[in-house]
Amino acid sequence: MFDIEHYFEAKSVEEAVRLLSEHEDAEIICGGTDVLVKLRDGKGAGGSLVSIHEIPSLRGVRVLPDATLEIGPATCFTDLTNHPLIQKYLPYLGEAVDTVGGPQVRNQGTIGGNICNGATSADSAATMQTLNAVVVLVGPGGVRRVPVTEFYTGPGRTVRQHDEVCRAFEIKPEDYVGFTGCYMKYGKRAAMEIATLGCCVRVRLDDACSRIEETRIGYGVAAPTPIRCRNTEAALAGKSVEDESIYELIGTSVLDEVNPRSSWRASREFRLQLISELAKRALKEAIRRSLNHEAPGAAVPGEERR
Ligand SMILES: Cc1cc2nc3c(=O)[nH]c(=O)nc-3n(C[C@H](O)[C@H](O)[C@H](O)COP(=O)(O)OP(=O)(O)OC[C@H]3O[C@@H](n4cnc5c(N)ncnc54)[C@H](O)[C@@H]3O)c2cc1C
């Protein structure tokens, strides 16, 4: 059924890097929910696969000594959303990956595959942008860290080299402490639907919960790659949460920072309308969650290992 030359099962990240270096035709496979669909369509047929699925160190979520959260790329969506650290510190990331496909896809598909496939429609992408997630890549020359905001180079393309394996995603405390967030996805149906548009808005309020200290706005499908809207983020700083004009501001300002396309799924005009409306709704919900005191403090090292 699948035209595969060799199938290698790496037992460590180092072995995976070596196998990729030795076999130019080889591609990484983790959950396989993208790779196998592509192969069945004839793309990459006759090539080899290096599986990283059975490398235990690539799974789970941990707290590093400096309170950085480390997410293993081979963590499937179901395990991610159910993980106590995600529920406590990054619930909006769980909310985002809960919208992927259906239960079977979420049991098999991984966050590493979702980011490394380079797709602008990937449901974790907008949220990871707002988290300033750092992509930890291991290659023959060692380890390099790339901010996810600099990871994408075009549709389906990233800065990852052929023989580099994503070993982890790191989220620093300054990127999650005190923030609430909300991910909203528009698709024509509730399940088994690739995003027509995905939007994540996160906010950090001042101690009195009356003003916005910081906003982060991330989109999928609003441009050829996942993006942030930094000018709009800056424009919202210092605004009162009771000032209803902030919703008009976000809904209008983001339109200057996006570049959606028309596709068979939706026209550019419809996407622009979604970009504006989802931002307003996600901001409202993120603020509501902050006023409800849902913003987390820093994770405690050793709190949860897996
Ligand atoms: C029926 C169906 C519905 C779907 N619905 C959605 C949806 O609603 N939303 C959505 O976002 N996606 C959806 N997808 C796409 C897919 O499930 C996700 O993109 C998933 O996250 C891919 O993860 P994976 O582990 O299966 O990746 P794989 O298929 O194993 O790999 C995907 C790509 O990432 C690379 N890769 C994987 N892991 C690493 C790593 N650690 N280091 C470097 N490169 C790596 C692979 O080489 C490959 O290029 C759907 C897929 C199917 C089949």
C-alpha cells in the first residue's frame, strides 16, 4: 500500500540524526498522520522513513529549573491537553489542540508534527506563536534554538534542515506567567475540519485587573505562514479592560497586518471578516478569564515530570 524504501526505528535522537544524515531520501515520521497521507498520494514515494515515535525522551511535558516549560514534540494531542502542566499553565494550548481532527487523529498526531510540517493551518501554530515558543533542533553539528516566530520560511517550509530533529519546544516563564488566552478556530464543521482561520489572543492584566499590560495575537491561515500582529499588540497596551473601544481597535488594526488568500475553502474577503471577528471574540474571552483569576503563576520545578 505504501511505497517505502527503508523504514528505520530510531532509539535515540542522536541515532535519528545519524540515520537522516546517512539517507538523503529519508524523512522523519512521528505520528504519521501527515506523512502517510502524503505517501499514499504518491508524494515522497520510494523514499525512506526514520521513525522517532519510540524515543521516550521526546514525549511529555516538564518544568526546567528556571520554570521554563518543555514540551516533547512526540507528545500526541490527547496527552498534551490532558497533561496537568498544560491544564494549569497553558490551558489555551490544550484548547487549540482539542480542535484538531477527531479523537483518532488526536491520539496519533503530535505537536512536533503539527509545527514541523510548516502548515499555516496547523491548529497549534497560532498559540505557539503567541507563546514565543523556542524550537530546539538537534543536528549533526549540535543543538540550535530557533524562536518559532522565525521558524517558518513559507507555506510548508521551515528553517529546519533535513537532518535536524526537533527535540523540544521551550516556553519561558515570561511568556506564560500571568497570561490568560483563548484559541478560536473557524471551520465549516466542528470536527475533522482543517482551519479556515485560527486565532489565539492572550492577555496579561495589571495587578488591579483594570488595564491591559500585554497582548499577544497569533493567527493561522491569515498569511502564508502563522503570524503575530505586533502593531496591534502594542496599540492595546495600557488600555482599560472596561473600554469597549478595544474590541473595535483590535478588529480593525489586525487587518493591516494580515495577508490571507482565497482558496476553495474560503475567499480572502471572508477570511478578513473572520480575522477581525475572531480577534474581538478571543480578546473578550481572554480578558474574561483574567478577570476570573485564571492567570497562572510560575511553574515549580519538579512539580510534574511527565
Ligand atoms: C483526518 C485528518 C484530520 C486532520 N485534522 C487536522 C486539524 O484539524 N488540524 C490540524 O492542525 N491538523 C490536522 N491534521 C494534520 C495532522 O494530524 C497534524 O498536522 C499532526 O500534528 C501531525 O503530527 P504527526 O505526528 O502525525 O506528524 P507526521 O505525519 O509524523 O510528520 C509531519 C511532518 O513533521 C515532520 N516531523 C514530525 N516530527 C518531527 C520532529 N520531532 N522533528 C522534526 N520534524 C518532525 C515530519 O518529517 C513531517 O514532515 C489532520 C490529519 C488527518 C489525517
